[in-house]
Amino acid sequence: MTRGSNRLTSVLSDNRVGLLLLIVVLVVLIGSLKPMFFSPAFVIGPMLTSIAIFTVVGLAQMVVLSVGQMNLAVGGMAAIGAMGSAMVFQAFDVPLIVGIAIGLVFGGAVGALCGVLIAYAGVNSFVVTLAMSFALLGLVPAVYSWVSTGNAITVQTPGLAELGRSKLSDLCIGDTCGPDGIPLILFVAVAAMIVIGLLYSKSRIGREILLTGSNDRAALLSAIPVPRRIITVHTLSGMLAALAGFMLGASTGSFTPGIGQEFMLQSFLGPILGGTLLAGGYVSVIGTFLGITLTVVIRQGLLLFGVGIEGLNILLGTILLIALSADRIRSVAGARSRLRASRQQSPAQPKEEAVVS
């Protein structure tokens, strides 16, 4: 009985279980009040597309949070990555996979530059990524105006429209087709989640990144190349941001300088709601997905109830503030519990040993 109750308590205390239950309750509540919420074509499909894109954005922020840093240029990296893909599609008519890879290189290069400045110049990640965000805010529109007359690049590469806007119902074997409302782009996000999850749970690099986030000085003493791991996470963050930017462009059919403008808030909401620690050392890929899903469900529900974008931004900002406060409380409580445990484990010293001779 004790073992079973302990297991039940552990499950219920899991942040991801709480998120899942909250999502289920909201879906049932919104669907009962607004039956249109369950429309595959008008609500479910677009909502799953948003979840897919924002999940990759959340992963881009999560990998940097894993070392206790942040990436404020995630939107700009998404924009420059999408722009790189669009430019090679337009200029060289490369295959889809080649264009995606080049876009990832663009985003990864910007992320690597940020990582080098942080790791070797000793500049705070907040300052570096904020400066990079402003630089990209000016660079990306300038390049678009140079390569395109309408400040947008429309791509007709084979497979792009199918990847960005097709659903499982468009795939048929004989007379049997997939379910309606599930976009193919969702599987891109699932693949990214699997890769990042395996990186942190199965690879040596992932474990070294988490150790760096837990205590960078201890990691250095353990012969972990901390500067290289910092560069690694920022490079990976840039690549994931670029992938999210490409996914957004593919889903809309047009690549514009505005890609990534709404990524900043979502990039923090998903990981923090999902349990990733701001101080570093712990990440949750599934939690990030659930955190993003919760925010998208809330947003879609509010839109169905006629709430404007201003009210939506206020609510999402409030949710982020609450999540940040909860993360801080959790960190302080954890530090105090570890301190109490260390005091209980250390044996009491005899009084005569405390006398300094």
C-alpha cells in the first residue's frame, strides 16, 4: 500500500501530468461551449500546425535554458534561417531537403556566433542575444528588399506545399485515407522532439550539457569542455529556430521578414510551463510540448469566444509571469531542501574539536 501510494503521489506531483489534465479539461470545456472547436478543417488542423511550429520554437529555447542561459534572438534566427532556405529555392531551384539543410546552416551559424561570444568573450547571454536580435531585425528585411521586389519570396519547390499544408487525409492507400485535421508538418515537430530527447537522455554530449547547466565550475573540474558545450547549445538553438521559421513559411506558402515575430513569448512559455529550469541542469521535451499545447488551446479558445489579440497577449504574459514565479519558488525550495539534507547527513563535531588552538 505504501509503495503504491508513493508511486501515485509521484505521478500526481509530475508537472507534465498536471499540464495534461488541464489540457483535457480545457478541451472538453471549450468544446462543450463552442462545438466548432472540434472542426477538423477550421480549428483542429490550424491548431495542430501552430502546436508543431511553436513546439520546435520551444525546443530552441529549451536547449539554451539547459545551461542556464537564454536566447532572445530566437525570432531573428528563425527569420534568417527561413530566408536562407527561400533564397536558395528561388535562385538555384534546389531539392526540398537541400533547402531545409541550408536554412539550418544559416540559423546554426548565427547561433554559433552568439555561443562563441558568450563562451570566450564572457559576455552575458542576455546581452549577446538581445544585440543579435536587433541586428537581425535590420538585416533580414534589408536582404528581402534586395532579393525580392515585394518583400516576400514565394516558393514553388516540389514537396513544399505538401509538407506545409497537406494533412493525413490527403494520403490514401486504395480507398483508405488518413484522419482529417492532422497536418503532416506535425511529424516534423515529433521528429525534432525525438532527436532532442535522445540527445539529452542517451548521449554523452547531452549529459555534459546538463552537468554544465547544473554547475559549470564542477563541470570544468570534471574535464567537461564547458565553452564548447555552450557553443553547442546555441548552435542547436539557432538550427531549431531556423527549422521553426521554415515550417511557418511552408505552412503559409510565403517567406517574409515577419517570420519569427511572435516566437519570443512562446519560446519561453513552453519550456517553463513544461518544467525546464531557468537555472539550467534539467529539461523536459514532453513538458515543452504540453506547455505549448496548453497555450495554443487557450489562445484558440479565446479567439472562438471573441477575445481580441490585446486580451490574449495580456493573458499569455500573465501565464509566463506565474510560471517564472513558480520556477523561482521551486528553485529556492529545492536549494533549501538540499541544504537541510546535507546538514542532517554531516555528523555533529565534538565541542573540543571546535576550539582553535
